[in-house]
Amino acid sequence: MIRLEVTHGAAQGASHASSADVVRLGRSFDSDLVLPDALVSGEHARVVRAGDGYVLRDLRSTNGTAVVRAGERVPLDEERGRELPLASGDVIELGGGAEVVRIAVTLAEDEGDARVVAMRSIDELGRAADAIERDGGRLRALYDVQKRVGAADDLNAVVQAVCEGALSLVPGATHVTVVLREDDEGTPSYVPIVTRVRGQKGPAAQAIPVTRSVFRKVVSERAAVIAADAPREVAQTESLMGAQIRSVLGVPLWRGDEILGVLQMDNRESAGVFTSADLDVCAVLAHHASLAVANARLVQRLRAAEERLRKENAFLKTREESRRVGKGEQEIVGSSSAMRALFDQLHKVVDTRVTVLIEGETGVGKELIAAAVHYRSRRRTQLFVSQNCAAMPENLLESELFGHKKGSFTGAHEDKKGLFEIADGGTLFLDEVTEMPLSLQSKLLRVLQEGEIRPIGATQEKRVNVRIVAATNRNVEREVKEGRFREDLFYRLSVFPIRVPPLRERREDIPLLAEHFLKRYTSELGKPAAGYAQQAMELLQAYDWPGNVRELQNEVQRLVIQIDPGGFVTPEFLSPRIRQIEGVVDKVRPTKGTLREMMDQLERWLLIESLREHDNNKTAAARSLGITREGLHKKLRGFGL
């Protein structure tokens, strides 16, 4: 058994002695040793029996666990492992600093060992059915018990059916206990699940001590054991004497080489020993109970996984539905000729399987176009998943896209699905794809060519049906020439390129966008606005918007915050960089006409002024205007200059 005594901490002086398989240490009230210290987690650590000794297992606590042995402190962490065997004289430390909790460990040997009357290995138990066939009464009873066990639909019902069946099949048994192995990683630990008492309805009112010596022999020898008249013949062990057991029958529950648990039957009312016939019938019961327990646990895990996936899917579908409303075609605002041409391209490509490459400056709305490709297609009922390739370092990006297997690298504590697998059947949007490292570009190329992914640490590929939509604000051809992007991947991605025009090339859409954002933010902030003053709108249209639609969106949000409720957006509320054009407008004073005519007059004046400032140097003038030399020549020809 083990004795734990708190020598430092809020519970100093408290102790816990136990021969149980598991001793729980933590702040929660259901812990075996309750430690109300701030640095102790709710379920901080466990002391678990391992063979004839105990190990300390850290449960990934927040503030850490360590063992001090002979003056040396050994932390339990990822590097050294989360488990450590315990010895008498060890000191367990939970937390750290001045508020550390220290627990002294003392181990004591059991006082005796069970005297075995009969023992049969697992291999021999498989032949026990032959003996039962000669006892017609027990055979019929066993058949009825197996039907009840087989009809149980969860682990608790299986365990209860096994207990009731054991009491009906073994008349000499007064108590039946089922001990099951915990579904934990690391050193195996066994926990009593339920005890049934003959003549009582439901589980026993209090826990019944497990006969430690018999239990250990069942697990270590992988055999069924009958112990004789306990108080006189089983060396007076503490657990047997404390429970006043006359005789004990322990049968393993197993699956292959793994011991799932132990079925223990006790006789506590009269002298007598369980017989070989009792062992035979319990062996057959245990054989079927083992299968039922294994299946029930599998079903339990599957149901938990199904429920978790159901909740995840519900969350993702809700989020994607909001994305569909928020980022679908409703928010693609524009009626200019450039946008009409873009919509026409979308209409042609949405219901194909080809890869789409969206090019455009930062802030033009490339993700909105990608979402439109998905939500206007037949894949709209599946997931639309996006990933910015510039937002993660190479190792994390590979795991995020392709997933990983448990243990494939430090920190990979469980299997993880990648975005390709999550988006199976839907669309994966890779933003800033030119920022992807060359090593990952080859893996992406394989997905596009073969439709297969291989998670990190996996040995087999997985088939995925994912449509790739990529986006970049760089010149991909230049990236290829300079060796930063694979040429073969470029050809695969640019099957159907779409260029999203910058806002300065579709100025007629600025009033529509400004009104759209004004309506959104007045609704969100609960602050009505009368609209835009004419001069304010003229300034918005005259500005070049280097940040494109995103810059306009942020500007309108700031305007709504500034204006008085119900007021107009006037020029004084605009950002200084936008108002800089105001003096130019006053200086030019275009003659009244259509908006296009006045804008042409203003643009003509700006071209002339720029050429004058740079002594008719067209290259310098084009650079100051933010356009190419060819673009400047084209504009000059258009104005007859």
C-alpha cells in the first residue's frame, strides 16, 4: 500500500493511506487527497499502481509536477516524460515557488499472499465451455445471461448485466465486483466500477475493497484464480481480513494480450470454497463479458466522437452560413464595366473543377471573390476553408494544411486533420499563395496533380476532393523568374486567372461602396446618418485609395463614429490624406457637367501639372503619379496632349 502525507501547503498534516490502484491528487473535492492550494490544478496528478509498485503520473497540470529524490528534483514534463516510479522517501512537489505543495511518500508491502486452490490460464479458460455442456441447467442459465449481456447497449448496462449474471450462475457468491482498466495512456491502472450484493437492488451502497492479492495474481498470471477460506488460509492479508471474505474467485476480462479488467466474486456469509464448476461457468461468462466490455467501450468512444463531430459540424455550418451571407455575392458591390466583366468570368468558372488564381492588390476583396466562386457553385453546401499562407511559419503551415499523426513531432499529442481533409468536398482558399515555402509548394503540386495528401508522420496517402482557389497580390510570373515560385505549380494554379481591379480603376463604384458601408456601420453602431454631402462624395471619388476597398471601408467606419446622429458626412470629417485633393479641386474648378466630364478635366490638369513639375520628364512624372510610363502615354493620347 502507499501512504501520502502533506508536509508543505494549505493542507499540511493531511495524509492518505490506500491500497487502491489509483489515488487522485488535486484541488477538486472528489480527489482522494484534496489540496486546496492555488497552484494545484483541479485534477493535478495521479498515483497509479504498476505491478508491485506505484508511479506518479502528471495530468498536464498548469503549474507542473516533480519528484525530489536524494536531493535531486526531477520534473515530469514532455522532455523527461509524464510518469515516474515512486519509492519510499520520495517527495512529490506540485506547483512551484514559495507556494509549492510537498507530499512525502511511504510504500509498504502487503502482509501476505493468497493461497491458491485452483488457477487456470486464459488459454485453458477458452475450453471451459466443454465442461458446461454436461450441466444442462447451468447451460440454460448461461444462455439467458449471455442474452442479457449481449442486449446491453452501453458500458454501464453491460457491467450491471455481468454482475447480475454472475450472481445467478454462482449460488455461493454474495458479492460481485467488476474492475476495469482505465482508458488512459501510460502505465495501466484498474478501477472498481460497480459492486452488486445478493439480495440488494442496484449497486452496493458503499465501495467493497478489492482483494488485492487475488487481483494481482489474476492480472500478473493472466489466469482465473480461486482463493481458499480467506481468514484462515490466505495469510491474513489486510484486504481479505477487512472485508471478512471466506473465499474469492477472480476471473480476467481480456482481449488478445490485453487485460481489460477482473470479475471478482466473494463469499462472505458462510464457510466454503468456490468449485471448479463455478470457475468454468465464470470463465465462459468472462469470455463473452470481455467481448461485450470491449465493444461497449468502442461504442462509447464512437458515440463521444460522433457527438463531438456533430457539435463541430454544427458550429462550422453555422459559421459558414454566416460567411455565406456575409462574404458571398451579397457583399460584392459594383456596377462598373470592370466589375461586370469580373462577374461574367465568375459565371463561367464557378461550376467547373478548374483551379482559380485571383490576382489583385491588397484590399481589393480577393477573399470575397473566392467565397463567391464557392457559394455560387454546386459545392456551396460543403465547407469553404481559408488559410493565409503568410500567417504561419513553414512547419506549422504544413501541419495546418496537411495534418499530422500523433507523435510525429514534439507537441503532436494527438492526430490532427489538415485543412485539405476538412475541406474535402468543398473549397480551400489559399491566400498569399506566393508566400508558401518552396518545400510546401511541391506538396501542393502533388495535391493538384494526384488529389492525394500525406499528413506529417503518416505512411499512406489520403484521397481528397478539394477545389483550390488561390490568391496573391504579387506578380506571379516575376516570382517564377526570380526562383521564388515553382513554374510547374504556377501553370497548375493559373488555369483560370481572375484579376480584381483596384478601386482607382472603377471610381464609379465608390458611391455604391460608400453607401453600402455607411448602411452597415450605422446599423452596427446604432447611429443613424443622413448620408454624404456632395463635396465629401466628390473628394472620396477623387482619392486614389491605395488600400482599395479595405481602406474605404475603414474610412467609412471612422466617419460614422465621428458624425453626429442623423448628420451628414461633410468634408471636415474626412481623413487629411483624402482632404489633400480639396485644394486641387478648388484650383482647377472644373466646369459643371457630368461626373465623368468633371473628373476628366481634373485628371487632365493633374497630368499637365506633373509634367511641368518634372520638366516634361515622362518617366519621373509617371513615377510620381504611381503609374507606368506606358500608362502615362496612353492617358496623354486620350486627352490629346
